[in-house]
Amino acid sequence: MEHLWPCDVPPGTVKHYQRGDEALLLQGDSLALLPHLKASHVIGDPPYENVTHAAFQKGRLALNTNDDKRRRDDGLGFDGIDEVRDEVAQLVTACSQGWVLLFTLAEGVRAWRDPLQAAGLKWDTTCFWIKPDAMPRMNGQGPARGAECFVLGWAGRGYRKWNGGGKRGVYTHPVNGPGRHGAHPTEKPLGLMRELIGDFTQPGDVILDPFMGSGTTGVAAMQMGRRFIGIERDPRWFELACDRVAAVLPFQLAACADDPTRPPPDEPQPQQMMLGDDWAPARKPKPPRTEKVGTPGG
């Protein structure tokens, strides 16, 4: 693979945050920024299909409205993927030198497969994230959705490479597991993203998330010893992602980098200072002290 780091801030970036040689976070439109970027792998959670956004908004409006005229929720807060799906497929295929992994509901698998293959991606398979604590279906008119898919393809040269051997593409993680921040409406579990990064990437790889949200993939990437480029359009989520990435502590990195099965550490509450267009963490807590223990018989 060609040299991918350090990475220049592409034109069109509204604001950026860089953490040493570990992470580069960009506020802006993925469609404008992706043509200027290259990465070892693309791992992202694009918006859902338009019909899913509409159903979600309708359900939230009905659920959050009553006679006292309580404030209505405006849905997920971002548009569906339908109008830009083909362009996104072209861009993520072009900028990845390895895997392209995109989350979607079951209804979106075929809709993603066709444009990704048309872009030149070597289609691999569909994998599943099982949600043991998924929300029940409140109206009782059928089973609740208990899983989400992600589509997978190879944009690199030669044979596909991963660390899972003959492992099945089924990942079971609770939505409300350890390390959950909880602010973003479609946040993925930190444990899930750590397991995926451990299976599909190598230490030192550059992982690009074109739909960064609150930055869970970036937190997982740094904990696993990878480097990270994230793009987010919404300033609320961009600033939250900056906080979360800046709050990953060096001793967490050392403890977690080589063990994707290790439970993620509790996420520290970020206390950040804004310096113009740059973000910097407040004073970091010292790592826990360890007592020296003599060898047996010593």
C-alpha cells in the first residue's frame, strides 16, 4: 500500500481536529472531502434509506406528541441516503485500499450491492449485528427488529485479507453495552466496533469513517492501535466526536491495542477547552499506580 499518513486537510473542510499521528477529524461534506482522501479501509454507518427515515420520524412524532403539546422530535436529524447512494459507493470504493464495510438495514443490502459492484468493488458478503437488548415492538403486531446488517467488499489488490479465519460474520453486542455514550441516535456499540476493527484491519492501518457521528469508530480505532480519519457534517456530532477522541487516554491505548475481546474501558467524561478552531484535552488524569511485586521466593 502507498504511504497514507500524514494526511493533509482537504479543501472544503469547515473545521478540523488532529490528535498527533493517531487521528484526523474533519467537519464537512463527505461528498466533497472523500475525493481528496485515501485510507487502508473504509468503515462507516451511512444514513438509512429514505423510507426508514420517514417511518422513524412518523413514529417519533406520534410517540412524542400529546395533549400538552410537548415538543415534537424532528426524527434522526439527517437525510436518507437514496439520492446520493451511487456517488457514495463510487467514492468509498475509490478511496479504500482494502475493505469497505457499511452498515445498513436488511432492506438496504441489495440497494448497496449494485452500486458498489458497479464502482468496481469486489463484493464479499452480508454480515449481521445481533442486538440482544433491541427495543420491543410496542404495538404487538409482529416481531421487533433484533439485528442490523453490514455489507462488505474488497477494494484492494489481490486476495482478501482478514484476521477471522473461518469465523462466521455474526456479531452479538448489546446496544446499551459498556462504553456507550448515548447522545447520537444511531450510535454503534464500542465493543462491536472494536471487534470489527480487530477482525478486518491491522495495527497501524488508516481507517476512514465518512459518516463519523459521535466518533465511536475513532475511539475504537485508536484503542486498537489503528489510525483514524473521520468526517462529520453536523457540528453537534463533530464537536462530540472531538471530545471523545481527545479523551482516549494513552494508558487505555496500551492496555487495549492487542486484545479486541477485552471489554472496552469506561469512557471518561470529557472536559475540553476550545482554542479557536482547534480542540485540546484538559489535563489528563494520571494512570493508576501499580505496586511492584517480587518474584516468587525473591
